[in-house]
Amino acid sequence: MREERRTAQKDAVRRALGEESGFISAQQLHQRLSDNGASVGLATVYRQLNALVDSGLADAIPVSGGQLFRACEQREHHHHLVCENCGRAVEIDPPSEKWIRTVAKDHGFTVNRHVLEVFGLCADCHNAGVEPNDRPEAFRDS
Amino acid sequence: MREERRTAQKDAVRRALGEESGFISAQQLHQRLSDNGASVGLATVYRQLNALVDSGLADAIPVSGGQLFRACEQREHHHHLVCENCGRAVEIDPPSEKWIRTVAKDHGFTVNRHVLEVFGLCADCHNAGVEPNDRPEAFRDS
DNA sequence: ATGCGTGCAAACGATTTGCAGAGAA
DNA sequence: TTCTCTGCAAATCGTTTGCACGCAT
């Protein structure tokens, strides 16, 4: 019988992820937890993150070098506008979902899911003079 | 002085990728090359694939567990309709690019690039009774 | 001959997992 | 006590890189 147990680190990870304004890597979230005194094992961070994604409480988007996570309110389908530098993201509404089904049908495809991620720079990072092709902050050294 | 040298394995990788109908992982492409007698080192496959992506002759999309490649004709911006099982993909035209810029501007974002990938099952795989949530063929064992 | 490209194996970085101990129920 | 969850370290896995040799130029 699956028994769900409530623990301090579980709460810590959930809270930390919820406090983030944008997508964040598991490693960086782990780092942030350490900084805030709440020392949680990296493995646990990964385990919790995966659990959240499985239960639909978080989104994970694969990027070159790993994946980024973010807590998501809308259980519904939605898209993101992501800042390539700081990871800040806002949820945006879908454009023409029907267009997708139409195109898919034309090619005999059965649509299962689709991903639309818009990358760019948020106002802050843009003003800070960050170059569009810089390595994302989330995967930068030190 | 950068000197571009033509080699057998370079051609082999390019040709093999071109013959693929959809996205394929580096490992799988390497396997396919071996099967066809053209033995090319895995490292070389990666090196060539990256070179192709850099020069814009191929597309790479990050997926959980790695990345998938595909030769692309259109140097222009375009999107894909991808079969989650066999990796087959067709290039589709963008829907409302202007919609994206509008939304981005509303949030103060500077758009750099965007990704739209539609996943589902192609007619063949659908008829074969493949389940939507199966692990992609490209990353399945053996 | 010159030096780019390749193969191999070691190195890497992100993520996962085995296992013994810690703590929630 | 019971059994899940955690932490640590070792193990995986995709991908990159160092180095010595082969081959295109």
C-alpha cells in the first residue's frame, strides 16, 4: 500500500521551487537550498523534482545539458516565455491549437502533445547587456 | 587558416543522416552506420553531427536523455511534427509568428528564438498499436 | 611533408540507484 | 516497531576531449 510520508526536505524542495520565478536546474535548486540553510541531498532534490513532474505539479523542459524545472499552477495545457539568461518565465496562453490538429491530420499524425517555448531575454537581462547566445545562468560555472 | 578536408566518414555521416526520415539519436545513427558496414567512431559521429548543427545543415532538439538530430533542408525557420515512436518527422510551417512577438512584448521580453514541436504518432505507428507514452524507439534498449 | 580528422579510451557533467541508517506513522 | 525517505557514494548514460596516428592536400 503506497504510503505518502511528509518530510522536511520534501517541503523544502516544494517551497523552494515554488518561490522561483522561472525555470531552474536541479543543481541550482539544490545550491539555493544549501544557501538558505536547508541542507537537502542532491539525490533527494532530483527524486522530489521527478515526483512533482510525475504528479503534474511541476513542468520540466529538456535543454542541452540537462533539464529545467518549474512549479506550475495551471494543470491545464500551457506554454512558456522563457528568459534564456535568468530563467525567468511567464506562462502564456496557446495560440491556435486547432491549427496544430489540422496540420497533423493532414500528415496522418495523431497528436499526443506539443511543446511551444519562446526563448529570449526578459527586460532586466536585456538592459543588463546580456548577449543572446551566452550560456544560460542556470548552467554557468561557479 | 581553416582548411576543410573531405573524408570518407564525414560523407558517411552526412549521407546516413540525410537518408533518415526523422529525428535520430547520435548513438542510433552510429549503430546504423555500423550495420551498413561503414564503421565510423562514435566520437566522430558526434563531432560531425555537431558540425552540421553549427553550420545550420541539421537540427538538434533536446529531449530527456539526450538530443535527436535531423538533416534539414530549410535553412529558414521552421517547426516539426514528430512521431514519438519512430522519430519520423515532417517540417511544418509556422502558425502565427507575430502572435509570439506580441505576447513577448507585452511581458517586456526580447524574443531570440522559439521552439514548437508537435509530438504524436505517425499513421504507421498508430496503426501498429503503439502506446503514446512508450519510451521513444531511439532510446529504447537493445 | 603538413596538419586536419579519426579512433580509442579517459574524462565529464547530469541524473539515477543501491544500501544502510534516520525518522514519520 | 514498521517501512518510507534520505544521504552518500558508486554507478549510468549521453556526450566531449586528449592524444597519437592516418590520410587528404
